[in-house]
Amino acid sequence: MHLLSGGGFGLPHLPTSFTRRLERLVAATPQLVRLVAEVTHTNMERLLTYYIPPPPEKVETKLWLCDACRKGFGEEQEAFTKFHLQFCSPKCLTAGRKATNNWADIQK
């Protein structure tokens, strides 16, 4: 269907010209009234309100692992760092130090 801006009859064509033509061809009966209502209102509403929202975008979050407890955390979680290691809390930082006995071993 061409819109008025494109040189066509536009959306007003259905309730005006089309229904008049249909009434001239067929005598006015309850079936015709129901058909005209369905064609001009119900179908047009369904056509104009048809919308399927796009699927939500998948947001990938990068995780980092605590080197002591091995739990994963998102980038928004701040890490305690010592050399090249990352820890989720001061408690894990201490546990990591105790596990290695010496930070000098880790630097190598």
C-alpha cells in the first residue's frame, strides 16, 4: 500500500473508498458489517502494532581469578595485587603469602 507522501491512496483508503465499494457490491448484512470492521480495524491494528523486540544483547564480563581461593570475580570487583598475582581480599593476600613462604619466590 502506498502512503500519501509516496503518491498513493494512503491508509485512509481502507475506511473510505474500500468500504464504500464493498457496500455497493454486497447488500448490507451483519456479516458484511463484521467483515468491514475486521478489515478496517482489527487487521489494521494488528498490522500497525506488530512488533517483535530484538533480543537483549549479550554482555560479556571478563572474570579474574583470585590466586589464593580461586574464586572468579567480575571486572567491577577491585583486586588486591602483589607482583603479578591478584587477590580478592587482604585475607587471601595473607594466605597467598603464607602458601609461598616467601614473596621472593614468586618474583621469579
